Amino acid sequence: MAYPSTPWTLRGYALPTLQLIDLEQVRPLIPSQLEIVSVLPGKTLGGVYVSFYDSSSVLQYSELIVVAALVRHAQQWGSWISHIYVDDADSVAGGREIWGLPKELAEFSWEKSNNGYQQCVTVSQRERTLCRLSYNQPGMNLPVPFSFSHFSVIGSDLFSFQAEVKSRLGLIDAQLVVPQGSPFGRLGLNQPRLTLSANQLRVVTHAPKLVASG
């Protein structure tokens, strides 16, 4: 299967949420090499990220990322992706073989209301709904560049990789529904503390670097 070499440059738009997640719920999903970072008593930071990357990207596809926790190894901080879904087989292969991410295929349905203001994306897999995010367009957005690190495990080795982001970010009203039967339903993601709209998005994801050998 053919997929691009690193770095991957992706352009489009995204809908990230920020949520507090119970440490006890997420602990079984985190590798033993990583320490979960607590931001409040009994809570870590996570959320979901739903995106569409257009034809100007290295691959065109939709994506759902579930960030289960903020974690660290020694003095290095990052996030842990527990679930990730896309609608492109080449993206699945590249994500698994390059970054060690547990990508799976899923279906994405992007819908607009008649007035074009209220929008919704539903992610499903084999007729099972994984999540549904309803949202409004932001009234104002600002250009914001930033970067962040993720950890992954390939074989028994721990890796980290960097993503550099440029986008116009705006706060939006949104409702996230994660059915109890969803693979990540146990994380309690139904009430986002914060939801953003990332327009004019450009993400550059670099090759992973070895952090610790298993």
C-alpha cells in the first residue's frame, strides 16, 4: 500500500475539544513507560479532534483522534492517542507503520443545516456510531501557530513525534455525543469544557524519534 514519506503536510479544517478525563478510567489505556499528568485531583487532560484534510494535503481524508491523557516520560511531555479513525486505507497504513498509531477505517458524514450555520459530523464504523459532534461556526477567529508532541509505541520501544500547526482558531458552541457502546465511551467525553474551530489549518507531522528502548 502506498503512503507518503514524512513529514506529512495536511491542510483543511478541524474541530478539537478539550476535556477533563478521570485518571482511573484512562489508566488501562496508557503504556507503563508513561506517567499520566494530573491537572486537577483525579483528572487528566484529553479530548477529541475531528478533521477534514483537503486535496492540497499529502492525502485527502477525514480523521477522528481521541486524546486520552496528557502524559510524560522523564522531562518530556506529550499526549497519548488511544483511538484514531480515518476514511483512507493509505492513511491507516502510514499511521500504523510510520508512527505506531492504532488507526482504523471508519465512515464520516459531514452535514449542514438548511441555513448553513448549524453543522454536524457523525463518525461510524460498521453501522456502529462512534461519536457525533454538532457545532456552530465561530463568530470570530484569530491566527494561532503552535506545536505539540505525541507519544507512541512501536514494538516495545517508546517514540515521540512533533506536529506543527498553523490555523485560525475560534471558540464555538458544540455538543459531543459518544454512545456508551463506542470503543472510547468509557472515557466520559460527552461534555467538552471547550470546543474550537480550526480553519485554514496546516499541520506538519514529523517522523517519530526514539525515546526509550523496551
